[in-house]
Amino acid sequence: MAVAIAGGVLTVLGDEPGSFFDGVDQSTVVVAGTFLLVIGGWAVSLCLHEFGHAIVAFRGGDREVYFKGYLTLDPRRYTDPVLSLLLPLLILAVGGIPLPGGAVWINHHALRNRRVESWVSLAGPLSNLALGVLLTASVSVFFSSDLARGDMPPLANALSCLALLQIMAFLLNILPIPGLDGFGAIEPYLPYRARELGAKARPWAPLVLFAVLIGIPEANILFFDGVRNLFDMVGGEAVAAAIGFDTFMFWR
């Protein structure tokens, strides 16, 4: 949260002429602020995603999530810090892809029924969708005059970029592919053989998905068309998000 807030402050100060960054290129300050806001905001969203899984599991009968510290919003509690937080943040920074990273270990035997199991899986992606809606709403409310002029400030662009990543993460996670939450939502209703195959495919299926999205143009276009359409539906500002994304990925 502190990193995200610091990034937001830098985007504002970098856009103000005559600030205490005299002698420093203002665009450099804006780029640094955008990068910190998006990276910090994404780390927070990872924790909220996993907290969503944990709180629904807790209410559904799994008391172990409390003793494991999953309800504390402490990122150190969400399994391996490298695979769960550092790797997703690195992939986001390098490739601009919001890779699902964190994970909580749920005792599925303690859950009351299959319906609860499904909602445990859905809670994570739905938290990303909720964050995306809140971020787009904040841009629409607090930057309405800038939007009317067609001149969005860097802070609005950065928030729009973060909102777009949340929408992208929601659609990515909701796909019914082993290893992703979409498959977890339907898994309790599948026959035993299908669940067994899903368990075997879980470690590598998401990697195949990313390879398909990167290597097959038609699949890439189809997915990102879905992202753009949903982003438009929740009121996102596509131009602001594109500018924010380009600023975030400054090395390109």
C-alpha cells in the first residue's frame, strides 16, 4: 500500500510544474510514479485475491485458514514468497501479464458442500473484478472534468492501467483450465476421472495457456478483445489505460 501511494504521489508531483523535482525531467518522475503505483497496487490485489479465497473457505467450514494466517492480509502467509509474489510481480513488470501467483491451501474436506467449493474458487477472480470496477469508478468520479476535456492526468492513466490489469486477471483466472480458478469452480461437479486428469495437468496447463496466448495471434486477439469489451462494460477509459500501460512498460 505504501509503495502504491508513493507512486500516486509521484505521478501528481511529476505533472506539476515548479515542484520540488526541479532539475529532474518531469516525465521521469511520472514514469517512476506510474511504475510504483501499478506494481504496488498489483501486489495488494494479489493479497486481496487470496484473502477472498480464504474468507469464503473460512465461512464455508475450513477453520484451518485462520490458524495458517490467511485472514491477516499478510503477503508472507500466501505460500512461497518467490512463486506467489515475486514471480508474478516480475512477469507483470517484464511482460505486462497479470499472472495468478499467490495461493492458499484449502482443506476441501472441511467445506460443507460442492457449492461452497465453487465459491471458494470464484472468490479470488471476483475480487479482481470488484477492484477493477472500483478503480474505473474512481477515475470516472474524481477525473470527470479531465475526461470531459479529453486530457487525463498521469494519475488517472496509472489507475486506469491498474484497473485494466484487474479485468485481465479476472478473465484469465476464470478460464476453465486446470490450475486456474475457473477450473476449480467446476471441478467439484466433474466426474472422478476428469478431476484426476485435471490434477495431473494442473502444474503445466497454465504455462501452455500463456504459450498459446503469446504464440497464436488468433488466441491473443480473442482474449484481449474480451478484456477490452469487459473493460468498456465496467466504464473503463481505454485511452487512459493504454497511455498508463505504455508509461508503466517504459522500457519498451
